[in-house]
Amino acid sequence: MEALDLDSAGYPGTYKLIGGRVSLNFINTVSWPLTDRRHDWLSSVTNVHRWATAVDLDAHGIRPGEIDSIQATRATITDLLSPLAHGQQPAKPAIEEFNDMLSSSNARRSLDSTTLAWIWRDQTPQQTLLDPIIVDAADLASRRDRSRLRHCPACDWTFYDETRNGRRRWCDMADCGSRAKSRRYYERTKA
Ligand SMILES: [Zn+2]
């Protein structure tokens, strides 16, 4: 999969839209979470705009002063979805914090009287960007069967497995998949 053209600020890695769902692609904008290689791809307005365009969201009007709050929303969504992608239950306070955001998003949502599509009203630019992500996260979390909501065992990025056999293992075969494969090859041949 092609890497998305984000400014890496000297970081030696790449970002790819491997999540399969917008809320997972959003939490994956932190590479190598909880390690000293951690890198935040949404630390500039330019990157927020490029990311939003790539996932078909509108980041029009987002200002530099809003980056912190976008990252805080991402942390709340991560605390909900990342445990689920590891087969664990999110912490109660994390669910409550997420629910506060969700009620606020839901209050802005209704059905269009002609097309019956979801429409949003009275959104700030930041809400325009984040509301659809919050609703997507709620949809994923509320599924009875979460067996396809998983994480890459190498880098911890999360994805929704939409392969027919449900056996997807890696974020991307070209990255973690092939690294694991060459490691196995090395281990087999070094003896
Ligand atoms: Zn990976």
C-alpha cells in the first residue's frame, strides 16, 4: 500500500491508511504508540488537512490552536478502540469520556428530509472533522462480533479485517508482514 504524503518532520517512517475504517485510520495517526519510537502524524495543520482529504473528511477552517484538542479526542477514541482491538474491555472511565463526546456529536446529527442521509448541523470546523470519526468509533465498538477488529502484532496499528477468510494478520504485508517473514527466514537459515 502507498504511503500517504504527510510531512514526516524527519521521522524515518511512513503513514498508511491501513485501518479499513476512518476511526481506526485516525487512531493509527500515532505510529508505534507506547514506545520510544512514538510519532504523531497529526502535529501540524498541514498534515491534518492532508489526512482529512485522504479519508474524505473536511478539515476546512481548522487552526493550529486546535491541534491539542484534536489529539485529545484521538486519545479518547484510542482508549475505547485499542483495548477492543486487543480483545480486551476498555476502562469504564474511558467509555464514559467517549460517551460525553458521542452525545454531543449525536445532538448535531439528523436525517435529511429528502435523501434520508445523515446530515450535521451547527458544527464548528473541528466538529465537522471529528463528529463522523466519533460516530464511526461508536459503530465499531458497539458491534456484537468484534473478532475482525484487531491490531498488528508488530507495530500495534489497528485495522478492521475485511478479507474473505478473516485471517489478516499485519497492518501491511509490505511492512510488518515482510519484516516478520524475513526474520523467520533468517531464523530458519542461521542454524
Ligand atoms: Zn504493523
